[in-house]
Amino acid sequence: MHGVPPHGGGADIVALRLDVESADCLILTIEDGCAGFDPSSAPSPIPPVSLAEAPIGGLGIHLMRQYASAFSYRREDCTNRLTITIARP
């Protein structure tokens, strides 16, 4: 749904890798061959005035930023690579 052209074509494979860096740290790497998109440059959502005005969805990047201890993106050889480091409690 995100990044894949609606009429086919392009890369539709997403690779996920979860590494245990240490007893306290997980590293999630997400790779795809879709069009370049740097989620670290996406603007923060504007808080709604009321619950009734709150839109459904649109908080995925915001939530990743909130829970990650590190968040980085790079594009290499037509591949998007997002690395999210999560400290384990």
C-alpha cells in the first residue's frame, strides 16, 4: 500500500530483519525497492483540538519516533533502508 505503484510494477517485496544487539537492545531493519521516502524527514502530526476531530491513522511514523532510541534512513542502490533501534526495558 505504501510506496508501490497502484497499477503494478516497482518492487513489492519488503524485507524485515530483527537483530538482538544485546540483552537491552533490538535493531529492526526494513528494506524495500520502492520510490525513495525518508520517514525521518516527515513532519510531526498536529495534535487535534478534540477527540472528535482526531483523524483515524497517520501516526505510524510518529509512534516509531516515540518508541525508538535511534531512527535512521538511507537510500542505497535503489533500496530504502530504515533502521530502528529499540531499547528493551
